[in-house]
Amino acid sequence: MTIEQLVETAKRDGASDIHLICGLPPKYRRDGEVRSMSEEPMTAEDCFAVARRLSGPEYERFERTGELDSADTFSGSRCRIHLFMQQGVPSLALRILREEIPVLEKLDLPPAVAPLTDLHKGIVLVTGETGSGKSTTLAALLDSINHRYYRHIVTLEDPVEYVYKPDKCAINQREVGKDTASFASGLRASLREDPDVILIGEMRDRETIETAITAAETGHLVFGTLHTGSASDAVDRIVQVFPEGAQTQIRLQLSMTLQAVLTQQLVPKKDGGRVLAAELMIVTDAIRNLIRSGNTPQIANAVATSASIGGMTMDQALIRLVRSGRITRDTALHYAHDAEYVKKNAI
């Protein structure tokens, strides 16, 4: 099958990712499980042909580095492409993105997420493991701003995934490796581009994080992602990037700039498919004090008691999904942070 046919088949079956590996039939991920799409295995010649087709003029760089990220459109869907060499033969991991940027209110997120788009400055983090829907949530947040405010949005992505249609906003989307050398250099440059809103595809290193905090301190609204499983883990991850002597200062700066952390995971639904479970930390004065003092283990308790402003822990989100009949109690226990707490309350 061609790439277009593979994507069309995956879309029809509700799959999210396609994997092409030499010696195995084409596979896709559906409802979190990797399954075969056909019985015919991929040959080395097939894999090299796919790599040449998808890398185009970048094929020599792919041969030289052994990996290549890009994005393209197949069968009407924007796809994120990752080519990589394994045992001397190319493999492909392809993520199928939504054909349209979803409306924020239709993503099953906590209601307090929508007001985050009204902020004028600070840092908002969306965290979670790969494939948990972070890119989709960020796209929906930015598109909500795009349709309601007259602002300048600059995104730094690797690669560009969702392509925005400017409405009220002016939007520049920069791709790392093509339009800028790195997240850090692109972010530094963005501060000279008169932005109101900055999206950082991934806050990977000290320089990027430092510049993001500076951007927030100087009156910009910064959205970013981390691969962490909770708000407290996100705070620790940022602080631990810095040497011990600088951590007190970073905690102080982060406590003043961080506005919210949204943590996502997709869990199996009772009747098939997957549903979003989301933790939301709205940063209060009490949480700012915990960040400043380095008392991050207490953040979960502070989030758990912040329901009046829309806060919710991951365990509380799982309990709600059990009580609404969308997931089983066993599923909630499997994905819980505190299984005993969920066991007592998921009834």
C-alpha cells in the first residue's frame, strides 16, 4: 500500500499512528494497541522507497544522521513524520493529526482550562507522555486566542504540526531545523519579533527554560510542554535542569511566572476507545509558596483542595470518570498516582 492508502486505512479504523518496519507488516496504533494492517511484510526495498519519498531533498541528511523529523499532508490529514535507521534499514513512525484544529470546549478538558486563554502573561505548561494529546490541546488553546483577540502569536515547533488559519491574530510558525537552529535560538529571536503569545514545542534544556521564564517576566504569555506525569513533577523537572547553586533563584522566578500546569493521559474507556483524564493545577498564592520553598511534594494536596477555582488532581479526574461510567474501577486503579485513595473513592 502507498502512504496515502495507509493513512486512509488508519483514519477509517480510528488509528493514531502508523509504523513501518522491515520484515513486519505495516502496523498502526488503535486504542493504544499496535496491530497489523495487512499480512504482507515490508521489505528493505519498500522501506528505502518510503524513506526517499518522505524525506525528499532531505534524504542525504537522513542518510548522514540516521533520523529525520518532518510533517506533510496525506489523504487530507496533516501527519507528523519521524524516519529513523534501525539495523541499516529505514523505519517510519507516522502520527496522524486531526484534520481540523478542535474547538477547545470539545476536548473533554476541565472547565477551568478555557480561561487560561484570557491570560496576558506567564507560563502555561501542558504535560504528559508521548501520544497523550498535548499538541492537540495546545493547538486548541492557541486557536481560541486566534479567534478572540488581536495578538501576534509565534510558535516554535519540531516539526510544525497543526497549521493555523489566522483570524484576528497575526501568526508565525517556525520549524526547528528549517526556520531556526534550535528551540533556544528561536525563542531568543522571538523576543525581538514583537510577540504577545509564544508556543514552545518542547522545553528541553536550560537555555530554553531560562529564556521562557524571561519572556514570561517581560509580559509575554508562554505555552510549553514537558514529558511529566503531574504538576509537581513538572516543577521539579524545570528546577533540576539547573545547577544546585541556581535552583533557589529559578524556584523564585518560576513561582512568580507559572500560571497553570495541565497534565494529560489517555485511558481505555469501558465501551472501547480512549478518554482523556486531565489534572489541572491553577497556581495560587499557596502553591507559589510551595514552589519557592521547594516543598513540591505538598503541591498535590494543594491542587486537591483547589476545586473552587477549577483545580483537579489526576486521581480526582479518574474517580470522576469511574463515577460517570466511562471507565472501569480497575482502569482507574491502574492509572492512579495514589491507588489507595482511588480505591476508597471510585465507587
